[in-house]
Amino acid sequence: SNLEEELKKGAQVFYVCPHIDTSEKIEVSSVTQEYQKLLDTHLSKYKIMLLHGRMKIDEKQKIMEKLRKGQIDILVSTPIIEVGVDIPNASLIVINSAERFGISQLHQLRGRVGRGDRESKCIIVSSDEINELTEKRMMALVKSNDGFALSEEDLKIRGPGEIDKTKQSGWSSEYRLADPLDFDLIRQVNSEAESLIDKDPTLNLHNDLKKVLKNASTADINLG
């Protein structure tokens, strides 16, 4: 397997699952379950350790120190490793139940490997049944390593949500005059808006625009 191949080379491996424990309601992999599975295989000859958010801070710190010293071969972890973990010797990350993660989180997790001289791999494992949006997320990750490009693709897939309300994804009827995915137009409008506010901060010279903004927005906008 890819996992054992990397271990034989002396590299370290991240094995990520979205949940700590298994659940009867949702069929996704958990770190406790996958940790035990690995211990029950021939891979048990390697140093395998578990890491998740319910552990005490000092316990997590000890595990991370062992990882940095190369005393752990396989770290089975929740996504808490997605930021701030720099292990140059790690060359493979396996992300289980990947459909449970967004593009940005998958990209962050992928960035945990390839930080040294070793050639790195990211293996994404999803459930047998994934919907069209999930498939688009996976394919976006396969096609690009550019975080900015992936953010734009994520916006296209999820939708921008509402500007000044609580909905953070999907499509809203408030976008009547422009496509929120037309980034060139948005940059141009943003530049024009900044110029206008610099010249007329309270919009006293643009009363019609002031009325429209006050009526259209539920946000606390102070226009004088």
C-alpha cells in the first residue's frame, strides 16, 4: 500500500478522520475506530499514536513533540493538525470521509505534507455515495494547488450566501444587479465605492444612493 511504502522509506504519515468517535446516525470514519483498525493490522509494528481535541493540552504537546522527533510513524488525528504543524519528514496524508470537509480545509490538510525534501502524496478517501457538489470539491482539489484559485472555486460551488445577514452559503435574491462571482466587476465597483466614500463619507452629495443603501441593508451602517 502507499502507506506502507512511505513508512518503509522512513517517512511519517498523517491519517485524518473527521470525528473522534463513531456515530449511529452518520456513517463516517472516526479516529478511535481507525486507530484500532491500524493496530489490528500488520502495520502495528510501526509506532502509531492517536491525537484529538478532547485530550489534555500537555498530552497533545507530548504527542506533537514525539512527532517532531520522529518517534511516531503514523499519527491518527482529527483535523486539529490542519494549521501550525510542520513535520518535514511527513510525506503522506490520508484524509478519510473527505466529503465531510470543505475545499479550504482539505487544502490546509494537504499542506501538512511536502514541507521537506521528500516527494509527498495526499490520498482522499470518500464514501461510496457522494453528491455532485462534493464531487466538484474533490475535483477542484485534484486540479489545483493554488489556495486563492481554490477559494474562488469554493465560492462558485457553495454560493456566496447573504451580504449582511447570517446565511453564509447558497444563493440569495439580493444579487439583482451583479453576479457576485464576476470578480473583475466586483474589484472595479469596490474601487469606485472607495473613491466615492473618500470624497463624500456621509453621502450627503448622493442622497438617492444614501436612501437606497439605508432601505436595502439590515446592517448598522452610519451614513450620518
